[in-house]
Amino acid sequence: MVDPDTSHSSTAGAGAAAQRRITSFWQVVAAEYNSPDNLARPGTPGYDDWVSAICGLLPEPPARVLDVGTGTGFVARIAAELGHQVTAIDLSEAMLEATIAPGLAISFAVGDAVDPPFAPGSFDVVINRSLLWTLREPERAFVNWHALLASGGRAVCIYGVNSEAGGPPVDQRKAELFAGYYTREVQSLLPAMRLADHEPVIRLANGAGFDDVEIVELESVQGWEASPGAFQPCAIIAHRD
């Protein structure tokens, strides 16, 4: 018979170890994360397409926007340029140090996307891009995001759904680096890593208390999704009463 306390401790220990690997991966890749094949550079048509896409997902400015798992601040930068009051957090200090948003009035800080360290009702929008796939506890994340939102607020998650066509061509060096951190054991703890359809994300939002949930296909930014195996970015917009 398994001691429940021992079992829980073992599970928690495995989760913590997996999170250390995940965070370490982003620390390592931060230096090259802003490469033009990964992020559209400001001033390019691809960046302008992203500005239009994200503008359509956000309310009229100025809104209080929290970008969780911000990475180097791609979404945070666009939201600030659109006139929103932006706070951005990430667990990887190296990613934050490589920010692409110098000079903009964005509050960057180290913080957990699943459990952001802010008071309930602090924001009008919680947004993230290419984050869901790497969360160990996406259900807890949605619950916490719901609590952070003021009445009438919204959670916006940009993610990708896997298709038979798959994602862009695989860079072998990057694939080997990825596999070294996102081992099979780590991947087994990521319930939203390879989504076959939108239903699991809709269930997460509804289960956290969101209503008026909609899925938006972001066709104008096709090819820019970073979720493993995905190619077409899409977004869920989940509203809070």
C-alpha cells in the first residue's frame, strides 16, 4: 500500500524538478530567442501583422494588462505600444534581461505565470503567447488568472493546435537542446503540450469560472506559432463577469 503523504511528496518533488528543467531551458535559449526566425522584428510587415492581431484581442486602451510568461516581452511591447498599462512577468531572468521593449513604460518582474503575485482584481486583461503548452498546472493557472481580473476583464491565450502538416522544419541543434531539458518525463507532466483541438482549453476556461468563451484563428500571423508541432496561431478569449 502506498502512503498517501509519501506519494504526494514524490509527485510534488517530480513537479519541482521538472519546473527547474523547464526554467533552465529558457535561461539557456534566451540569448538567441529574439532571432528573426523566432520573433517578428519591429518595423517589419510580420510585426505589423502581430500588432493588428493582438489589437483585435484586447479591449480599448488604456487597460491594465498582465503578460504572463512574457519571455523577452514581445506581447508586452505590442500592448504598451497600443496604449495599455502593462505589467510583464517570467520565471526566467535571462529572458527578461533580453527584453525587446527598452524605453517603454512596462513593469517587468520575475514571477510565476501560474500563480502571479498580485492582488485579486488587479488587471483588466491577463494575456500570454505560446505559454499553455509548457505549463504543468494549466487548470490552476486559469483559476488564478480569473481571480486577478476585475469584473468585465478577460484572459487571452495565444497558442497552437497540432495538425497533420506539423510545424516548421526542425532545426536539429535546437531539437537536441530542447530534448535535453524537455525530457519524456517532463513532457508527461505537461497536459496542454500537444493539443489536437480547442476543447481542452475551453474546458480549462469554463472550469475556472470564465464565460462567453471564443476561439479566434489568427490567420494573419500564420507560421509564427512556437508551440511544439503547431504552425497556426489561434487565441482563446475568456471573459469574466
